Amino acid sequence: MKIVELIIDENDEFNGVEAISIVENPAIEEDFIALKDQKEIKLAEVNSEKKILMGPLLIPNKPIYRRSGEEEYYIYFSRDTVLKASQKYLKSGNQKNSTLEHQMNIQGLTLVESWIKEDKVHDKSVKYGMDVPLGTWMGTVKVDNDEVWDNYVSTGLVKGFSIEGYFADRLETPQEKGVKDELSEIEEAEFIIEEVKQMLREEELESYADYPDAVKNNAKRGIELNDKVNNKCATQVGKVRAKQLSQGKSLTLSTIKRMFSYLSRAQEYYNDGDNEACGTISYLLWGGKAGLRWSGSKLKELDELKTILDDENPCWDGYEMIGYKILDGKKVPNCVKIN
């Protein structure tokens, strides 16, 4: 699948962000925080004015899935482009340009703060529990429109920001430029897209939610432990899976197979005595030992267990097994990335 970097053409006066939209499903997958009342939330960095939204406006090096007709591809913005976009937006005086779900112009919303995250510890976004990469364009928006606040923000119909604008594009391949600093590896991005597609199809497919509370509790514990280490563990897929399990969502057969496959491989890296180890946290996010038992039992019940065991690759997608190695005194597969 091709990757397209969106850039700002310095010679095109129309390039850049024109408006900020409040939407239900922001493509950057990060919600804003609704700062309603200083009595309800301690606002160390925000004044006593009500109805303020804070959140990421644009995250650098994040693969965003797009489809045009039959063509599927990813777009992303570099840190340099994110910075230029934030500066040009303000220089052009677009602070009051706002839309709802990219469809309707709305009045009464103003970008009152704009900054680039440059510090992993002391940035304001960290104080409000937002785990976004360095180089992210953050903003706070004052909402002086009671109808928008009451009907969309307070009700939870909108959950984040999205940008509108015009950008030039530059096609690239992973070989030409390794977009790996903060961008997920291509194999992982492909994995994420398949997960998203699967989730979109879940209502149309037979699914199962009869896993025990122990699976849900393991996922919740994994989420809590990951929060304590600043979300450094697990991919976006693992975080999505944990959210599904913790909420008791139904899983399709394909997802159950992936769950069993992952937990079967990852159990060697699980250490119940180390709550900060990524192997432990990731294992819990996928349901832990209870998840392995349930997924295996469900596949056996559906007569699918033998098939997955026959097809099982002891390594993750994009890796191959070359012998074994000793990890914590245990013999485990030695997984090497395929070049």
C-alpha cells in the first residue's frame, strides 16, 4: 500500500489549514478534553472561563488510512509540516474558522491557545493525561456557542478535533524514506488497517462475547499498568483490543484466532512479578492467561483450533523464526525481522 506525505507548498498561498472541525471520530484517534468548570476539574493551566476544549489538532508521522474509490493508501504529516501548518493557520487569521463534522460552518468557536509539544514531561498535554508524540500541534478552543456545547460537546456527540485544508502531496515508499521515528512500521500499519476493517464488519459477522470476567479484568489491569508507564507499551492494535475486552464487546472468529495466536506466542514474555514489563502489560491487554484459555476453548468448540495450530507461525507478522534463544531461563523462538 502506498504512503503519501502531505506537505505545504511554500509557493501556493492556498496551502495550509483553513478550519478546525469538531468531529465524532477524529482521524488522529485522540479525543479532546472538555474543560467545563474549574470546580469539577483542577485546571492548573487554564483560567476560570467555562466551555473550553483542549486536544491535539495534528499529530506528526501518524499513518492515517484513506480510500479513494478502489485505491487504498496512507497519508501522514512530518513534524516540519505540522509546525508550518500551525504557524500558517495563525498568520492567516483563521482562528475563528470552525466546522461541525467537516460539513457545516459554525460560529462562536475560537482557537485561543496553540502550541507544539516539545517536552515529554512538562507539556500541558501531559498534565491533562494526553499521551501524544513530540511535535504534536495542540490547541485549546473557546466555545461561545451554547447550542454547540449543549447539543454536541456535553452529549458526547463530538469527541475530538480534525483539520480542514489543502496540502501538496509527495509519494514515497518505505525504502525511499524510513518513516520510523514515531510512525508505526509499515507491517504494523497494515495490521492496524486490517483490524479496523474487521471492526467495521463485526456487526455483519457472527461474533462472541461469552468470555469470563477474568478476561475483562486482565484487559482493565493492562490498561491501568500501561497508563502508569506513560503508555509506552503495546501497539495501537493492543490498546484497541484491550478497550474491546474491558467493555465486554463481541469478537469475531477472525479476532479470536488472532487473540489465541498472539497469547500463545507472547506467554513466554509474561512475568506476573513485573508490572512495568511491556511483555506483561501487552499480554494483559489481550486478556492474559484467561484470554488464552477462553480463545483456545472457543476455537475448539467451533472446530477451528486444529486449523490455527497447523498454520501457526511462532513469530509475529514480518518476522521469521531462526532457531531458539534463552529468555529468563526459558527456551523461546528467536524471531528475526524479515528484510
